[in-house]
Amino acid sequence: MGISRIVLILLFLSLVGPVPSAQAESLRCEGASAAEGDSKLSVLHKCGRPLLSDAYCEPVYYAGTANPAPAPIAGAHVPCQPIEEWLYDRGPGNLMATVRFRAGVVQSIRYGRQPK
């Protein structure tokens, strides 16, 4: 395969753009849906108060690695990432929904029989 053909293929792939990922989860509430990117206020308005909620500080990781920054460095120089999780009981026959907020907006919505 010649260099010009490889360049042409790479150019084509860059124009096509990234392959779309799977559709994000949403939480269907009475007459509305909460989805990734919604604010906490929006979720409260659409879905009401959660059954339970939890807030914690997630460790900050070194760029490009799976290693968290050591506690002395993270505590003094790099703040942790505040995370909130809200649990919604969607009633009989439905899985529980855990809405995870990062920086005040919905990062993800997970479904399961029990919270993790």
C-alpha cells in the first residue's frame, strides 16, 4: 500500500469523525426524563427528591494512569473531585436508579437491583 493511499485513508477517517458511542442512559420520571448533562436542580424538578443520597470526594488520578495521586500531594496541591450519588426507587417491577453527579451535573445513570 503506497504512502499516498495511507494518507488518503487517514484523511477520510478524520473527516468522517469519531464513531458515535452507545446512547447515554436517561431516567424517566413522571412526564419528564433526566439525562447526562442535566443539573441537580433540573433532576430535582423532573424527578423529585431521591430516596437516598451520598456525597464523597473521589481521588484525583495522575494524567494517563490508573494511579491516584498520593494523599499528601492530593490534599495539599490537587483537590479531590466532589461526587454526589442519588438513589431513586422507581417502584415495583423496576430497577433502582443511581444518578451520579460530578461538578453539579449528571455524569451517569446506572440501573441495578441494589446500589453499588
